[in-house]
Amino acid sequence: MANGTLGANFAPQSGRVVIVGEEPLLEALPAASNQVQLLQYAIPGSEVSLQVTPHLPPAEWLPFGQSVQTNLVQEMGTFAPTGPGLFFRAARTPNSP
């Protein structure tokens, strides 16, 4: 907890905490049929650009989509990776709240 007290699970299942700050956070989760589900965490109302590259370090990040965050967490879709690797990132667009 914010005051340093240990926070215990209050339900039969454990949970997790995601801290949403100025920059968006992108999470990749395994999905059915060897696909990847992307979840985007950001401040509601902020404009977020989803970008992709086939290599790390990237020669450049390519635009993959843009959205306005409607909730703290938003599903960005489920994708079948192509090739040996596909890397995603979320970036706040300039002048976004």
C-alpha cells in the first residue's frame, strides 16, 4: 500500500497491480492458436500510437495503429506473429494529455 503496509489478497485468487504513469505500457499475453494478445495501459483520454518492428535494435519503428485510450486498460487485438519475431511498443503521441 502507499503507506508501506503489506497488501494481502482479499479474494481466493491472487492479483497484480499495474501502475499507469505518463507513458503507456504495452503487455503481450499468450492467446489461442499460437497468437499474442496485446493489452495497452494508459491514462484515459490520452492518444497512443502502437508501433512495430521486425528487429531489435530497430532500424525504425513503423506505425501500426493509433487510438485514444478509453479506459486504464484496453485490448489492442490478437495477432499471429510472422517470421522469427515481431516487436511492438506503445508511445504517447506528442501533445497528448
